[in-house]
Amino acid sequence: MNVAFFLHDNAGLVLEYTVNHISLVATTLILSLALWISIGLAISRNKRLDSVVVGIGNIIFCIPSISLFGLFMAVSGLGLGRRTALLVLVLYAMMPIVRSVSAAVRAVDAAVVEVGRGMGMTGWQILFRIQLPMAWPSVFAGIRVTVVLITGIATMATFIGEKNLGRLIHQGITRGNADMIIAGALVVSLIALLLDFTMGRIEKRIISPGLRYQAGKE
């Protein structure tokens, strides 16, 4: 049996795991964007708070994923399943999103900010009308990194009961079935590439060429 035959003979199972995997990644991304972009914008106005929050994100990011899944699995009210998986993946998304948002907003040219103040804008108006639009290329780059990151880490959620593509890899290792391992890894990689490509297309539509060019120079 080779990988192609395995995928053909187990198409229904692979499709089920693929749908579950994509839904987990998509839900994580929605929650992460809502939470971490808001926090990134808030801490961009306070350097001390920024250091604390980014430091927490770095610490979480350094914890092995299997340990974090196991830790929260033992928490009452979470246990096995999707709630724990979502919590852990959202925490892993913290560092790249918060850091990119905060750093990009603070990196906006001070002269441009002063022009906004000279026009009578408030601090929040400057943030949402000047700093955030100009920071979007860097912010979007952080989001793209996050999408690929959580797509890979999501495979580890199989150890807490998630029926996603990580199960193919885990069962393949347990059974010594190389075709199963490669099939799982291949589909995960294709999902990551497809999501990154999609994000790239979205980026071209919502970010002006001038801002993309400026971000590329930086």
C-alpha cells in the first residue's frame, strides 16, 4: 500500500478528519483575532503593559503543546475535547498576533501621528484612522504566520480527543504505518499552504499596494 492508495481507500475517514481540522483552525482564528487584536491595540499605548503582555505570550509559546493540552485537560469544566483544544490554540496565537499588532502600531511614523494631532484628532481617532491602517501590512503578516502555526499545532489536539488529521499521524506512529503518517502530514501541509495562499489573496485585496511596498522595504 502506498500513500495514494491509503487516501483512496480511506477517503471518507480522511475527509471527516480534514473537515474537523479545518473547523478547529477556523474557530481558533476567529476567536484569536477578536481577542488578541483588541489586546494588541490596547497595549500599544502603554510600553510597560506591552512588555508584560508580550512576555506572557512568549512564555506560553515556549511551553510544549502536548504539556499545555495535558495541563488544561485536567481543569474542571474543560476536560477532553474541543473546548480545551480551542483554549490552548488561542493561547498559542497570542504571541504572534499581539506582538505584530503592538509593534506595527508603535512603528508608525511619529510625524504622521503629529499631523493627526494637529488636525484635532483624539488619541483613539489617531489609532483607528492613522496608525492601524498604516500598520495593517505587518499585522496581516502576523496573522498569516498564526494561521500556519495553529494548523500544525492543531494536530496535537488528537491526544485530548479531537478527531482531526493528527489522529492519522498518531495512529500511524502507533501501528508503524508510514503511509498513514505521510498521508496525515501531507493533508495538514496542503491545508496550511491553501490557507496561506488564501490569506495572501485577501491581503492583496484589502491592503493598498503602497502600504505593501513600504512594508516590504522595512
